[in-house]
Amino acid sequence: MKTNIKNICCIGAGYVGGPTMSVIADKCPDISVNVVDKNSERIALWNHSNLDLLPIYEPGLDEIISRCRGKNLTFSTKIREKISSADMVFISVNTPTKTKGIGAGQASDLKWVEACARDVAKFSIGHTIVVEKSTLPVKTAEVIKKILEASQITKNFQIEKSFDVLSNPEFLAEGTAIKDLEKPDRVLIGGEKNDAILALHNIYSKWVPKEKILHTNIWSSELAKLTSNAFLAQRISSINSIGAICEATGADVREVARAIGSDSRIGSKFLDAGPGFGGSCFKKDILNLVYLSKYFGLDEVASFWEGVVKLNHWHQKRISILVVEKLFGSVSNKKIGILGFSFKANTNDTRESAAISICKDLIEEGAILYIHDPKVEENQISKDLGLNSINLNRKNKAKNKIQNSGDWFFASNIDEIFPEADAILILTEWKEYTNFDWEKISTKMRRPAWIFDARSILDPKELENTNLNLWRIGDGFNT
Ligand code: NAD
Ligand code: UGA
């Protein structure tokens, strides 16, 4: 088997497939990298001449696309053609939590992965190395293998169509994807056959130091990905739980985080208290771990990890309740400015963003929200809230406004947020929200006015000469 890959196909042009393949193309000009997706609108955006319209926002991605697209990097819907010509196929499709049937609410829905395996089985020619890039439950490789092996063709005792399956989970975080891909902490390759592992190893070794490329068995690799996300999410729920104690006792979660993070055994990263973790993966991957644990009869293990998700849910609710309480127990018809809707800064992704549940709660309580985000579009917020903005309703003359319930405006201009607002709620740590003239803003808001900083981006000193009330996450001292 050849270990020198010349042609790659990646199925799935999403937040992982797009950036990952762009970096491989950039680092390996001798490999032809072809990203395919069944979503033609998404592919059209990947091919758009205006790089501001790429389907995902990721710092540094546009430069790589302009260097490689049309040379050794293509985006298309030609699934059959690109699989046929590939020596290696990455499966990088979505694996959301099942919404119905066995395991609903916890297990991963693998129908998209299975569809990919069937396409590879049908369209591949000769020997193909299939790489799981999607995050998958342990033992999924077995399912993929069975589907592929069922299509293996033998003629005159010679195998004409054959496969190897590898696990190569992705550890990039959104907003820093390019940096994470160019300088990864590690690359993990799980597999059984040395030649297949070597073929993938040779690609990464073009830019990743070899001591950072770890080889494991396939099941360890699949489990390590779920575990990695579970450990990271667990740190966030831990610090958010301590933040609540800080608020109750007069301690300050930033000081506590600094103190514990200085212990080299604990470390300082991932200790920022916030509005609760979001993103498409933490919740889904932990629930997947919970499902696996239950499946293997490990109920105590399952409830340990389930606690991380429950705490996160409780924490998001805690913030909406707190806002209502501070505004005299009612936000009905009160104007509240929401700064940030994406689940973290530097991405346009809103999946599982804490802003969704907090905004829904406040609208339910009757608030009029003015929502701003530098990268998230109005339509996306409408979809997430299940409610068109007042602007859109007026435009469409639709009347989906629920009586006695609140509403929301899309604030394309940030200055619309402040006049006559009763409160401002900072939910995403965008850099643009760190340089406001709070003295000036305080003159525009309706008094008594509140600033709720769920991301700790404000220095309380900046508000000292204003008559604004400040609540900061985990701050039992200043608020
Ligand atoms: P995504 O939803 O952004 O992209 C998935 C793409 O796959 C979609 O464009 C969809 O149209 C396409 N697709 C689905 N089935 C297809 C099929 N049969 N044929 C062709 N195209 C198909 O998802 P994502 O965020 O890129 O995540 C992909 C996987 O990577 C998930 O398993 C996720 O858990 C994992 N992951 C995500 C991140 C992240 O930061 N988003 C990081 C690490 C790992
Ligand atoms: C996370 C992991 O960090 C990646 O390694 C992994 O590949 C990815 O999930 C995945 O599998 O999808 P991502 O969700 O993009 O990446 O972003 P993170 O930086 O991990 O942030 C997740 C959430 O936690 C965000 O809502 C963020 O605001 C929150 N967070 C993060 C905190 O509240 N505090 C922190 O200290 C860090």
C-alpha cells in the first residue's frame, strides 16, 4: 500500500472540514485536496470571490483560501467524482445528538456518517484510507468498516477495492482554528495497520513535529476525543459553580481562578467564568459519554458526567433570573441591550450559545431586547430564538408577536443599543465591547441602569464615575 498520499477528498465543508482541509492544502502543495458537501449553497459561499462571504468566520482562513483555492484546494458538490479519485477520504460531517428513537437526547445521530461510509463504499476505486474526522462514539469505526467491507470486491483472488479505517479526531477550537491547526498541541491517529497510519502521519509531519503526532489504537483515539471535551467542559462548570459561591460570599472568581491556576497541577487555562459553555460539541459529546456509560452499566460514571451539563443549564438560567431580579422583579417592556450572540468571540457560530437560552428567557419575561453581534446575522438570531425580529416583522408585515411577551430588534449599529436602555448584558467577549466610553453611555440610559458583565471584560474602575450599577460574573465584592 502506498504511504504517499496524492489526492484527498473530505466529505463535509463545515467548521471542521473547511479550515482543516485548507491548512492541509496550504502545508502540502503536492496534495490535491477536494472538499465536498451535499449543501450546494454552502459550497457556493466557499467558492465566492468575496472572501467576506465565506460560510464560516475564522481569523486567518481567508488568506489561506486566497492562496490555495483553485490551485490544490477545491470545494464542490461532486461527491462521486472526488471520492473516486481519492487515496484518502476524511469524513467530517455533523454528528448531533439524536432527537428521537433509541438514545434520544444523549446518543449521537450517526446517520450522516453512515451515509458517507455508503458513498465511499460505492464510489471508491482501488485502495482507500477512510479517516474519521468527525467526533464519534467509541466503536463507530467498526460500523464504518462493516459497511465498507461489504462492498470489498475480489476478482481472481485479487482484492480490487479495499479499505483501511483510521480515527483522527479534530481538536481545533472555533475562533482560533487556524492557529490550532498550524500549531496543534497534538495530532492523534488511531488505527490498526501501520501503513495506513504512516500515510496519514506523513501528511501531518510536513508541519507538525513528530513527537506531537500520537499513535494509539482506534478505540483509544475515539474515546480520547470525547474525554478531552468532557474534561474541558468540566473545568468550565467547575469554575462557574465556584463563581456562584463567590457572589454569595464576597469572594472574586477571577482571584480564586488565579490562585488555583498557579498550581501547575491545575494550570491557568479554561478557568474563565462566563455565561455557561456553548458550542456545538461540549454538551453533545458529554451526553454521548453519558449514553455510553449507561450502555455499559456504569451508572455512577454516567451521572458524574451528566452533572457537568446540568450545572451548565442551571447556570444559564441563574443569569436570566438574576437580571430579572435586579430590575425590580420585572423586565416587561424594559429595553435590554444584548452585546454578543455567538457562543464565544471570533466566530459566527451560535450553536448552543448561552445567549440563546438567556435571550429566550428574557423575551418570555416581556423584555424588548436590542441584540448586537459583530458577525452573527439577523436571520440566524431569528432561527435560534424561533422569533423574527421587530424589524423583520415590520418588513414582512407578519404578526407573530405573542401577546404579553417581549420582542427583539436586530441592532446592526451598536449605538442603537444604549439610548433609554434599562440594562446592558454582555454575553460574548468580542474585542469591540472592551472600549466603550461608559461615562457617555451612562447619560443615555434610563436610570437606575444596570450593566451585567457575564464575561468579565469590564474593569469596575471604568464605571466608577458613572451612576451605572454593575454586576460581574462571580464578583461578590463589587456587586
Ligand atoms: P457542520 O455542521 O459545520 O458541517 C458538517 C457538514 O457536513 C455540513 O455542511 C453538511 O451539509 C455536510 N454533510 C452532512 N452529511 C453529508 C453527506 N452525507 N454528504 C456530504 N455532506 C454532508 O459540522 P462541524 O462543526 O464541521 O462538525 C463536524 C464534526 O466535527 C462533528 O462530529 C463535530 O463534533 C466535530 N468537531 C467539531 C468542531 C467544531 O469546532 N465545530 C471541532 C472538533 C470536532
Ligand atoms: C471546543 C474545544 O476547545 C476544542 O478542543 C474541540 O475540538 C471543540 O470544542 C469541538 O470538539 O468542537 P470550541 O467549542 O470551539 O472548542 O470552543 P472553546 O474555546 O472550547 O469554548 C467552548 C465554550 O466554553 C464557549 O462557550 C466559551 O465561551 C466557553 N469557555 C471557554 C468559558 O466559559 N470559559 C473558559 O475558560 C473557556
